[in-house]
Amino acid sequence: MERFLKRKSSNLASSSIPEKVELDDLPWDPSERKPISSYHPNQKDGIRRTYLLQGPCQPKGHDFPQQVFSGKLRRFNSEWFKQYEKWLEYSVKTDKAFCLVCYLFKEYGQKDAFVIQGFNGWNKSERLDSHVGDNNSFHNKSLRKCEDLLKQDQSIHIAFEKKSEKQKKEYRIRLSTSVILSKALLNGALPFRGHDKSESSLYRGHFLEFLKLLGEINESIGNVILGNAPGNNQMTSPKIQKDICHCFAQEVLKQIFEELGDDVFSILVDESRDISKKEQMAVVLRHVDKFGVVKERFIGLVHVMETSALSLKSAIDELFARYNLSMTRVRGQGYDGASNMSGEFNGLKALILKENSSAYYVHCFAHQLQLVVVALANKHDEIYKFFDEISTLTNAVCASCKRIDMIRESQKEKLQEAIVLEYIEKSGIVNASQRQAYGIQIYMKTFDFVYYLHLMKHVLGVTNILCEALQRKDQDILNAVEMVKATKKELQKYRLEGFGSLLKDVASFCEKYEIEMVNMEDEYIDPKYRRRKSNITNRHYYEVNNFNTVLDMQIQELGNRFNEVTTELLTCMSTLSPYNNFCNFNIPKLLRLADMYPYDFDYDGKDKLKYELGNYIANMKGDARFFNVNGLSNLAKKMVETGKHIYYPLVYRLLKLSLVLPVATASVNRCFSSMKHVKTELRNRMCDVYMNDSCICYIEKELFANVSVEDVMDRFKKMKTRREQL
């Protein structure tokens, strides 16, 4: 039989099965896209809708490179984006223009420069109009096909299956109810699905349980959902839930990019592993909104397979292309140097600076402050011993639930923590625990423990104020630098005047808890060499060798870690400060600051700035509304409130450039904390796209609350062909 009936080749059989295309992984730069004809026919419409909903790739604010045409320099004109906003695209990588609608409906074998090679004849702008052509041109036909594709009520499928008004109304109720429930669950980062979704299950998940409860409360909803709805159109499947979540995330991002506009921004990046051991890179943009308020907005998580500088840069470029952002608009970079990818981030910093010299890097202030405290604990022997004992105490107490309960009870009764240690010593099953508890008790009842406890309490208390201030989203870099200086002054003052008050606090504590006090006038005895004479008093040892040394080390570390205060950039920015009625205002330094931002100030702009600065300072010093303004962020808001940003646009531009410089990566760290709420051990199989959409909704709650149900339903309708139409 095989002689007469030959079997089909396995390759031919497999070729009929379309290769699954992840719509969120489609290339966004028009020069990197595969021909639309290379995709399977069943997938083409889905790909077309994805590109149409995202819109043309139009990196507004990009510094378009110049080329020589007929002896003249020419380049892409950004005004063309407004004139041909529905179809014109620009590739940053190739410096060429493309047509989105012609690409989506390009026929096999058809040649068009706007689809295949790209157009870069910037001296022949009339080619754009000739490409559009008359009403029956291929371009206009493609444009109408794109419009019809998003109008699904005109499709053949809908025409054959016309629904009654009652069915349409019921469908709208089901969809709107699912959208409302999804919004409530996303706001609290609650899981949608359960383990078993059958009707008799007790673990159907939050979505189905809340939907059932809502149907019981509202009869009009209960009559059209779940069991009362068609089996293939209940609007409760996992795919429907993911689509709704994606629509919410896209509406939130739409608000973010409308708020950003074409303005400049800084980029804050960090990486962390999620619960399924995937490296996730979080990206946050810092910018100044139209009210003069500094905003830090989370725009997404990117799963990076490789953590090299080139792969990180490639991931950021892809994210920027998707959201029509340009690297030339970046005015600052912020990374957490504590990351295990610090070397790669240093490489990433260099790659971005090579592309944009105005993207100034600022080391995270909060991380530097952490390094200051860590350095002190590592360099001073007695402080190291103190923290080591504290760490041992924490491990010993927290190793048992009974010991933690003992602490809770002792706190209620305001008893000493040593009660717990005595319990461990007497009832410890392992001899090591008993010895450990005994040693901690002895150390805690010494003068040294009390002394270093009070000393570090004050030092960490002073630096904690700075730490909390640095984590504010609207914190500007000049104010942060001033707070660092204030912290150093406070520590210096404490070094000169604080030893006496420290001794009083220590003596009071020792008397209260019956701990032997050390006589400061006696000769100091070194525990290592008790028979040797030290020739110094206890006061000299505790004040000079410890108190002064610890504070000197802390002050020195603050100076070493925060050496940015001496850079020319911040020195010039400091002259913008409104402190003490603009006493530091300096026109030459501000002109020098403008020189550092060549993308923002050309030759004519710097010439105008010189005269604008003179009028600006005279106006500000005479305006009573600005007498008590402190900080650049407050100055920007006050200028917008009073309309001064319109009269002095170049000065306001300098102010915004100063405000977008990142201070700390606290916003990125908050994103990772939220990621742990969204993707947990019970939801460790959540895909990257679903997790990213959920994180956007959960983190940007302020904007998420403004998303309307109608907008989500409209986007949901356009995503793909649905069984019903609104």
C-alpha cells in the first residue's frame, strides 16, 4: 500500500500549524518588523489590532540626526507627526520613516519605500503627500481597512449573527460587571482565580465568588451572569480576566504619557528576582508635570534573560520604542549601587551617556547613606561587636514562637527583655542555645552595652531623619544636598557638646536597671591586658577613643560618600535656590548650567536666557509671594501658580532640569515590594505580561482610580474579535 499511498512529509504536516506569536513581544521599531505576509493568516488580524491600538512609532522629542542633501543639512521634521499622525512612523535605529497602515495591509510582491526600505529623503517632503495619494490609492485603502478592522460591528461574523437588543444589553451588563470586579481586585492585588472553578467547589477564587455575591445582591445582574449566561459567553474565563487587566494597564500608561507629554525626564532602574526566580528590571520615569510637581511614575517590568549592560540597554530601547520615548529626552540616570548588577549598571550608564551626554548620573542617596552606616559598623571594633551581639540576640529570640510570645508579654508588662533570655537559658533544648543566651545576658548587663546603645541610638536617629526625607518622591537634589550638610553639622555639634548629655543618659539607665556604672576618673583597664597600665582614664577612653572616633568616622564617611556636592553641575544648580530671597543667584553660573544641556539650549536660546535671567531675579525679589519659598520643588509649583513659568520659560526650563535629577531609587524599591504582593508563592506561574499589567495597576493607584469602565470596555472591544458587540 505504501507504494500507492505515500505519507505526507512531517515537515509539511507541521507547517500547517501556525507558530504562536506573543503579541506583547512584537518588535516596535518599524525597521525590525517582519513582513506581515510572513505571519499565518489566522494571526494577521490580531497582530494588526495590536499595532493599531498601540499607534504609530513616533518618538516625539527625539533629536533627529542631520544629513547633507545638495550641500544643505536636512533632517526629519517632528511637525510631520502632527500632520500625518495616523500612519507616519520613525525608526530611531535607521533614521528612516515608514507607513504603519501600508505595512499592515501590504500585498505580496508590492514595493513601497515606506514599507520595506524606509524613506529618508528629508529634502523631498512632498513625497509624503504623494505617498498618501488620491482617494483610491493603496495607502487610503489600507487606512480604511484599519478603521474597519477596529469597527467589529461591521465584520461578516457579526453580520451573520445579529443579536437582539436584549442580548446586547445582557452582554454589556456581564462585561461591565466583570470590569468593575477586576478593578476592585486589581486595586487590592487580590488573586482572580482559585484552585477549582466547578460549581460545587469551595475554592473558586475571588473573581467568581464576588461575582456570585454581586448577582445575589442585584437581581438584574444575577439574571444574566454565570449559570444564567450562555456557556460560551460568560465573560469569566482566565483569558477574559487577563484582557481586562491589560486594558486597565494600558489606560493607566496612557495617562502617564499624557502627563509626561514631550517633556524631558530621568530614568530610574533596578533589578530584582521575583518569586519564580526570574530577573525583573523595573523602570520608573521622573519628570515635572504641568503644575510644577515632581512625579515618579512606574511604566513597567521587563524580564531580562541576561544581565549584561548591552542586554539591559536593549531592553530599555525596546520599552522606549513601544511607548514612543526617545533616549535624547533623558536628563538623568539613577541606579542602586547595592545591586548585584552594579557592574552592569555602570556599563549601562556609560552606554546611555555615549548616546546622550546630558543624561547625568546620580548615585542613589539612600544607598549611599546605607553604606555610611555599614562602613561605621565594619571599621570600629566596639561598634562591630555591639551590632554583632544585637544580631545574635535577634536570632536567639526570633528562633522560637514561645520566645516571641514572651517578648510580647514582657512589652505589655514593661519588663526587661532579659526575662526571655533567662527562659532560653533554663529551657533551651540545645546546649548551644543556653550558652548563647547566657553570654548575651552578661553583655547586656555591662556598662559598654548601655554606652554604645545610647551612642548609636543618637547617631542612627540623626541619620534616620535624612533617610526618610530621601525617600520622598518629590525630593529635589539641592534640598537633599542641604539635608546632608545639615546632618553633618548636627553630628559635628553632637561631637563637640554631646558627651556630657550622653553620660547622663547612660548613668540614668544604669541606675534604673541596676547595672554597675564606670567611674570616669579611674584608670582605664584594657580587657586584653589587665596587668598593663594604660595611662589613660576611663573618660579619655570613652570620650576620645570611642565617642569622638565614632562621630569622626561617621562625618568623614558622609563627606566621602556624598562627594557630588562639590561637582560643577550641582554648584551651578544651587544658584537657582530661592533660599533667603535668592541670595545665591548667579547669572554666569546659570549660563554655565545651560551649556551643560546642549539639547535644551541652542546658541540663540542661551543668548535670550542671559537677558531673561536679569528680568527674572528683579521680578522675584520684588514679589512678596516668593519671600518664604524654600526648595526648588516649591519654587516650581509657585511659578506655575503665579504664571511666572510663562513669562520666564527658559528659567523654568533650567528649574525643571534641576528637578528631574534623581535623588534616590526608593520608588523602584517600592515597585519590587508591590511585585511581591502581586506574584506570590501561590501565584508563582503568573506570566510576565499579566504580572506587569497587574503591577502597573497596583502601583499607580492614583491614576488607576481615574480609569473609567467605559474606556476599558471600549479598548477591550477593539483588542480582538468578540462573540458579542457593545
